[in-house]
Amino acid sequence: VNLADDAALRDGFEEKWPVEAVAAQVDAAARKVGAETVVTFDAGGISGHPNHTATYRGVLYWMLSEDYRETLRGVRQVWSLVTTNTVRKFVGAYDAFASFFLDPDAMLAASNPLVLMRAMAMHASQFVWYRRLFVVFSRYSYTNT
């Protein structure tokens, strides 16, 4: 988990994140850990949150920009979490069965959902009661397609 303290990337529905700022943060984080895989949101941003959709666009910019070719040489895969309907979104681990039958070739299972819980807890101001419930009941804590 990388916490970015960047004035251009403030949290909120009214905030507009520039793709260049997102790309710079993604590149710095990927270089720092020697990332071989990058996972981001899809264009729907899972919940439609503008910060999530901006992250998707920023990762696309990062992938396509000549400025980041050196870091990208080490990256083997870039995955995007698929925005699903509300029912599938909140059936937790049970969605693994649906995912297996709907798209078995593109299923990514979480190795340890507790790691996600610890990562979310790093964002103390963001880890309010309903987000705790989201982590427990969301399919994204267990499997992604």
C-alpha cells in the first residue's frame, strides 16, 4: 500500500484528478516495489467514485506514455477490477462460483482477505463502519474478474 500525499489527488466526489498526477504516483509506487503486476479499477470504478475512475484513466495514461517505458519493462500484467451489478458486488466469497462459470480464464482470487483489511485500516479516516462492512461482504475482497 502506498499513501500518496499529493495536492492534485485530494479525496472527494468533487475532485478532478489529472491523469498525469495519477500516472506519476503509479510509476513511483511500481518502481519502489519492483512491481510485476498492477491492479486498478476499470472505467466504472467499482462504485462510480470519481477518484476510482480517475485512477483507471491515470493507469491507462501511465501504460501508454513514453515517459514511463523504463518502469513498464518490468511490469508483466496490468489487471482491472470489473465493476459488477449490486447483487454480485455484495455476496462476498460466493461470487467466486459465479466468476468461475462466467469468466474462468480471467479470475483472480485473493490469497488473504485479511491483508486487504489491514491495508484499508491504514486509511484510518476512510475506514468507517460501512467500509468495514464492504470489506467483509464485497466480492472484491475474495475474487476479481
